[in-house]
Amino acid sequence: MAAIHYAEVPEHWKHPFGPYRRAPAEFGGDWWLVNPFTTGDPWVTQLNKGGGSVETFPEGFEEIFGGRPKLADFLTSNNPSEAYRVARDRFAQDLKYFKRAGAPAWLETSQLVNADETYRAWGLGLPRYYEGRYGFMGRFVNSQIRDFEAPAWTLIFGAHQLIAGYQMALLDRGVVPEKRHPFVPPHLWPDAAADVVKRAMAGIESEINAQLAPKQITGTKAASKKSSKKAARVAK
């Protein structure tokens, strides 16, 4: 069945009040019906089915940001429609402000090589640099967090702080890195809680023993003194 779309629809039909969403300008800008029986981007699907032109992106963009998000990719989320909306809007912003792929001219080759070796050693893979809304950035598209990124300056001159931040982001997602970075606070590691409890229990036990020891000594002295007096009376 062909997707339904119009050049213009009544206001109450338009998202978020109605089921019609507007296609990007490169897809004609029509209002398309979006429901559970369509994809999140029916204008893309329709063009592909009809043999029309496929959406193209600036050189290097898709390799860094991936393709346009689809609703089907978020069906396992707690709130699929909200997760899709956020991803779709973020993608649109990334595309709007994207200038070019590549590292900034002020970076020396030796700096890039050193940074690449460091990130590869810690399991992040090689960063992909680009110029966008916030200047030059680097994104780790081959890491476990594909959209993890930072300013290019930070990637070069703050590599280990960035690696620690990446590992903390992994821990926040329930993923434990194979190689622990020393800059990650110790209490964030999964086995840290058990160690804390163990140390706390040892401290409590030590404190209890310390409090009981004087009383035990005092009690022993008192008993000894009482025995001595009793022995003296018997001797008399």
C-alpha cells in the first residue's frame, strides 16, 4: 500500500497533535502519515520502493553518524517513540551543522599517531574527526558507545582523562571494561562494594575488640584480687 502524504494538512493533523509528520526538505517537505504500520520515515521507504533517488549525505557524514534513525531500531527501548524522536532530532541537528570530515589542520601527524595508539590500546578504536556545530570533534564510531565523542583538543591533550570518562560511561551502562584505567574512581568498579563492606566489617570487629579488651583485663584483675583476699582469710 502506498504511503499517504500531502503537501499541506490541517493543523490538528500535524505532529505532535496528529499522526502526520513533515518530511525533510530533501524529500519534498510533504506531510506524511506515520503510524504503527509505516516506518518512522515513510518518505525514505517510499522512495526506495519506487526506485526513486536514495538520500545522500555530505562526504564522510554517514561513516561518522550512521544512517538516518528508524523507529524499528528502538522497539526494545522502554519508550520506543521517545527514544526514536530524540535520535531523529539529534541526527537532524548533526546533519544541519556538519561542515566536513577530517582532523583540524593544527594537529600534527605525530600527535594523531600517538593518540590513535593510545585509544587503540584501551579498546576505543580510532577516533573519526569532523567539524560541526561545536568546532572540531572526534567520535569513536568503532567503540562500544558509538556516539561517544569529545573536542579534538581533548582527544589529543587529555587522552587518559577521556579514556577514564569512557570507562565510566560503560560502567553506567552495566558494561565492565576488560582493562581498568587508574583514573576511574575505585568505588565505581562492581567489586568495590564488596571490598568496602569487607573493610567496614573488619574495622567494626577491630573496634569492638578494642573496646572489650580493657574490660576483660579489668575483670581478670578484680577476680585475682578477690581470690587473694579469700586465700588470706583462710590462712588466718
